[in-house]
Amino acid sequence: MNSRIIPVTDLADPRLVDYQAVREKDLSTRREAFIAESEVVLRVLAKRGIYAIRSVFVSRPRLPKISDVIDQLDPKIPVFVGEPELVDEVVGFHIHRGILAVGQRAPVPTPTELLSRLSAEAEAAGRCLRRVLVLESLTNHDNVGGVFRNAAAFGADAVIIDRATCDPLYRKAIRVSVGAALFVPYARTTPEEGLLDALHGAGFESIALSPRPDARALEEMGDSWPVPKKVALVLGTEGAGLSDRMMDAAHHRARIDIESDFDSLNVATTSGVALHCVRDAQHRSLSR
């Protein structure tokens, strides 16, 4: 057996403290950590994640499925293995996939700090930032996870969130994002810095997504209205949508055309469609 693999049989084993009766709010605030769940997410965390892994906790039947991942981990990272019933009892609920890991959180930058770093990295690589997502008051972890998944799929450079938006590193948000929340850069605003301040200062044109009839059709970008070189797509919470303050602060208002007898799209779906439209318009503009 791999020497880093540690069999566990005791529910009260102090080495499992990060997993015991998982209360994610306590884990994030007191221990500056987060839970990653499932084989897919663990593989992303190990290969592409920007966070250090503290430990892995896996049910014995699942161990062979991640043996290659374990072999690639730093030898100092412990891998605890227990019977499925023990894993469930330690965590406090049934872990269907039987694979957990604890990651070490890092300080969350402000938008100004993040954009400064990303701009320097992009310049060094001979490219520029193109697309950023901005989230106002998204309190559903499924939606936040879906947005991060779309950000990764359509090449968004970052996600900017306000203080009311839920934690992208919440276990469910990470799982729904299929691990994208572990590597897509994000920043959270402070009381001193608004959602759009740093983006506008960095030359981004902000587009508030809204089903309002006075909004431009996003699909017509590049035809009836010019394609911005740098776009910040602004999305609001389900139901209420964006605040009037945010709608007024954005440079543009845009809608995604849907059937006239239906109200709106889910916000995560909206982010995917909008990113596809903007990326396509930017690519067409650059090729002319």
C-alpha cells in the first residue's frame, strides 16, 4: 500500500477534524479551508486548481479510481481511507461519490488587485483581457457554480462578485461548476470599491443583462452595434434581476431574445448564452 495512504476506523480521529460533521461556514471562517467533492473535482483541484490540498478522504471502494491522482500528489498530503459507512458518519450525511478533499483557501483579492495581476500576466503573454463576468446578489450556489462553469467553457478571464453573492468555494458551487471555481480567477468587492469601478478604469465596457424591452439584442452585437474590445457582462439575481443602481452604472443594457410569452432565462443559462454571443462577436471583429 502507498505509504501516504492512512487507514482510519475511528469516528473521532483528530486527523479527520476538517471532515467531521461538515459545517462549511465554520470550515471556511475558522480554518480557512473548503471541501471539494467527487472524483472529477479532485482531479481538477490536483491538476488545474490554484489552491493547495490539505488532505484527501476517500471510501475504500473508490480508492482505485483515484490511484493515479494520489500518485501525483505531494507525498506530504495525507490520504485517509475508511469504509463507506465510516465516511458518511464522519461527514454527517451520505457521500454518494465517496471522495472528498480539503483545500486551503487563499486571500480573495479586490477587483483592482485581480485586474492588475491578470492584466500584467496577459501582457507578458502577448494578449489582452477580453471578457469578465460580474455578479450582483447571486445567493443560489447552483447558479454561482453554473456561472463559473460557463466562465471556464467560454474563456472568461475572471468573475467579479459583490459581497451579497454566495461563496464560489462552497462545496455545492464547486461541484456544480465541475471544478471550474477552483481555477477561474475571482474577486470580491469591498465597501470602498464598487462592482464596476475597477473594470471601467481598466477600459471594460459593461453590459447589463436584462429582459427589458428597451435593451439591445445581444445577438446583434457586431451588426447593429459595435463590438467592445473588452466586455464586462453584468448579471443579477433570479427574480429581481439587477438593481436600478447597477443598471444605471452600466454602459449598455442588453437582452437575449426568447419567446415573447416567457419571462426570462435562468441566470446561469444567461451567462452561457451571453458569453457565447460576446466571444463570437469579438472573434468575428478581430478577423475582419
